[in-house]
Amino acid sequence: MLDRREFLNVTGRFGLASTLFPGILYTLATQAAPKAAAQTATEPATPELPKITNAMIDQAAALAGIAIPDEDKAAMLDNLNQQRSGYDAIRKLHLPNSVAPAFVFDPLPPGATINTQREKPIYSNAPATLTAPANLPGDLEALAFESAMTLADLIRRKKISATNLTDMYLARLKRYDPILHFGITVTEDRARAQAREADADIARGHYRGPLHGLPWGAKDLLAVKGYPTTWGAGGFEHQTIDEDAVVVQRLDAAGAILIAKLTLGALAMGDKWYGGRTRNPWNTKQGSSGSSAGPASATSAGCVAFSIGSETLGSISSPSTRCGVTGLRPTFGFVPRTGAMALSWTMDKLGPICRAVEDCAAVLQAIHGPDGQDLSVRDAAFNWNADLDWKSLRIGYLKASFDADQPPPPEKPIPASETAEEKKHREQRQREAAAGRARRTYDRKYDLAALDKLHAMGIDLIPLDLPKLPYGAMVPLLTAEAAAAFDDLTTSGRDKLLTEQSPDDWPNSFRIARFYPAVEYIQANRARTLAIRQMSALFDKADVIVASTNSTQLVATNLTGHPSCIVPNGLRGEDAPAPPATDTGDDDQIGGPGTPVSLTFLAGHYQDAKLCAFARAYQQATGYEKLHPKLPS
């Protein structure tokens, strides 16, 4: 069972087991410094750090798991003190989050080629029987859960107006936000102006395409000029960025209407933000998961036609699963991140969260491609073809991700000295582990049913194995980059403003990352090269690979930059194991009766169009994307 938050924290500790010590020495020396003089509110005083000593080297070496002979320490001291002095010189530059490192991650293996020839997209035809409600705008809410492509067809045929649709979704946003807590800023004035412009354009015969006139919501790590960009984090509530993110600009150009900036867990972790916790529309006692918490919740609740989220390590996949919507995490380097908060320069990806796969394809069609600023973005084509013969594709599946859980390891002998309190905690852990196994066993039948459905569709599935590599040991790449992106939070002490302060949250993860050195960062990237090559080799055997969503593939493919499409795969029945009384946010699959499950499809780099074509075929065969939560009127 993949527990993303705990996984991230635990694997971050690999730095403590494998580190060399310049970073450790800096931390130890900082801790040894006398208290700084009085600080001003705007510029904290820099503590006067003591010289690095032999004793500090011994402490750092112990943390690193190595030994330094006494005769070697003297030769190290001068260089270590000089190296440490360079840290402050760079910190005084006060590098903003928008400044990227002077290197660009490329997920393509040697010899890979990409298609740059762009073709006109081919969309499906809307259902011929669908008509607009008779009395506008009073009956328009009947369309709240329709796919973006269906709404687009109604707008194109002038059966509904962008203004009416915007009014309806704005009203739903305001009605359900007090229940679900998915909104940070409603961009009402901007939205109404865009809606009037869309209606005027369409009346003149200037129809821009399938997103024209559709109201959407942005994860609030995308900058929008004239509105706060809060990153969901305490201390940033009033931050403004005087530009529109490139994705926002491109959706503006496509005629889409931004109606809200939606929640994300603070600095893109989980579903807790400075205003509370975003809720799952299927069960409001549970969070929506994160970090694209608001986009998934608002889309699921029928409060936007589509939304934009982001993923670094599950932040589209997990909330899409819990909220029962369709998420597309594009190939790394397909969508420019200019104007978006940086968490990990080598892992961040922006992508759509929608009700149906073709909605995601329409959005990706509008937002992909180079912008001249984000140097990771390739000039690759996304040629959507709803008529693609998906039966010609080779379909594999990650066999191990569909297999039953391994039996739990045998219990360790109970020490004779165990106290009553220790016994209580041990028995609680045993109960929680047993409950987790029961939930996984129950959910597995949905994965197996998906394989049966694919066989019924005429698919001869090719069994494949995920490369056996230490993916967990590579995850500190993320935490190291995140700690650099928010270095000032840690060094200034402003990390105390963040709402969440547990051992698994960013403030502590940023501190742990201080112990992760450049040598080990580079070594982990070299291991990542092996992962990219071996993962890419799987797509020599299959065009699309089916996987259980909540498995190791989530970590592996985020490291290798491969795209994924997460689709609803049914609802748990009334016989489902009960969820825990408290949703800690540590388990994305806590389930419970009447809540959604999902299935994940994977593809090779920049094969996102084929990926979407096959995922759409599965949706057409199952219809699970048409399910939606029952909310109070």
C-alpha cells in the first residue's frame, strides 16, 4: 500500500544514512551558534557561526555512517570553513521561487525520438440526443456534471451561453465551498468579463475551439495577475505575482473562463491549507487528498467544467482517485510551468483534472508546447484523434500491481519488559495494519474486474514487470529540491507560519533535506538515469500499460517523467470495510461504502495522445466517468 506522505518523509531520511557531511556540518554549526542579536521583522539577523571543529566532524561522520581518522581532520578544517562561508553569500541573493537551477532535466533515454509534426485535432461528436434545458438559466444546473466536450457542443451550437454557464458554476462554487472548502479566491469580475467576450465572439462566428466559453478553476500555485497567489500556505495569504502563468494565458487564448483559484495543501502537500481542509464530495468526513485538492473536489462536485492541477509525487493521481474524476499527468516537459510555484524542478508537472478523458485531451491540446521560458519543455506534438483505432495498440499490464498482498511479516517477539502503554500502541498498530489489509483486499477486486473488462474488450494483455530499482532512495531528490525552493522559509524561521508542523510535513522535511549532500543528490540522479532507461524499455513491448493506481508505479513514473491517465473505476459497495474514524491524510485509499476507486494507464514519453485514446476507450466501455456525488441542493 503506497502511503505518499509517510513515504516521502521516510525516504527523505535516506539522506541521513548515506550523506557526506558539508551540509551536516553547516547544520551542526548553526545549532552551536550563540543566539543572534535582536532581529527586525523584515531581515532576520544572521547568527555568528563558530568555526567547524574536530568534534563537529566526528558528529557529522557518525550521522553519515563513516569514520574519519584523526590525522585527516586537520587537512579538512580550513576547506570546510571556507566552503561554509559560500553558503551565506548565495543566501544573501534572496533567490525567488521562480529562479530555476542552471540545469534542465530531460526524461528521454538515449536514441529516443519525438514527433514534432502537429496535426489538426479530431474530437468526437457530442451525443445527438442532448439538448439544452428548456428554461434558461433556471434549469441549467442539469448540466453541472456534463463533460466539457458536451458543454462545448452546446455552446458551439448556441444552445447555451457562456454567461449563463458561468453564472451557474459561480453559484455552485459559492453554495458548496462552505461544505467542501475547495476555493481560495473567486475571480468573479474577470470571469464575467471573459464570459461576455466569449458570447460576443461566438455571436460573430469566431469560435475558438472546444474550451471556448467553458468555466474552469486553477490550482492556486498558478499566478493570475490582479489576484492573490497563496500556494495554500500560511504566510503567503496575501502574496501577489504580477503576471499570468503561461497555462493561464493559453487557456485565456482558447476562450476558457477562469472562475476560481482553488485550494492546494500548503506548498503542495496533502489537502490541508491555511483555511482548513478540502473535502471529498463523496464523503465530506474525508479530505479530498492532495495536493491538487481543490481542483479535484470542485470538478467532482460539478462546480467547474474542468480544472488544472499539478503533480510532483501523486498530486493529480491521488485526489482524482479519491474524488472520482479523471486526471491526466502529462509527460514531463510537455506543459510549461512558467508562472507556477516550483517545488521540484525535475519532477513538477501541470495537467488537467476533468470528468472525462477527452476533456483532458482538449485541455492538453491548448496548454502544451514550448514557451521559451521553461527550458524543460520540448517541441513535441500532441495530436488528439478521438477516432484512433485503439485496437491496434499493444496493451500491457504491470502484473505484480494486481497480485494479492504478500502476507505480513511474522510478529517480533514481545519483550518481557513491555509496559502497558507499549502494549496498547502495539495492539493499535496491529489493528490498523489488519484494517489496511482488509481494505486492500476489498479494493483488489476492482482492479481484477478491470482486467476482465479489458479482456472482454478484446485486449490480449501483455504481462510486464516494473524494473526492480530502489525508487524510494531516489525520492530525496524531490525533498532536496523543495528545500532549496523554500530555503528562505527554513533559514528565516518563517516555516513556523505553515499550518501543518508534524514530523511528516514540509517544515521538518526541509530540515531533514539540509543533511542531503550534492554527492548523494548526483548519485541518486545517476540511479534515476537507469530507471528512465529501464522504464522506457517497457514501452518497446507495449504502447499503453495498465496499472493499479496505488502501487509503486506512481513513484517510479514520477521519477522517470512518463505520462499517466487516472480514470474512475467504479464505486465501493455497501459491503466495503469501514474507513477509519479519522482521516489523517496518510492513506489515500481509506475507502468506505459509496466512495470511488480508480485505474491508471501509462504510456511512453510524449505518447500522451495514444494514452488518452485508450483510456477513453475504457471509459466508453465502462461509463464510470458519468457517476457523480449526490450533493445537497
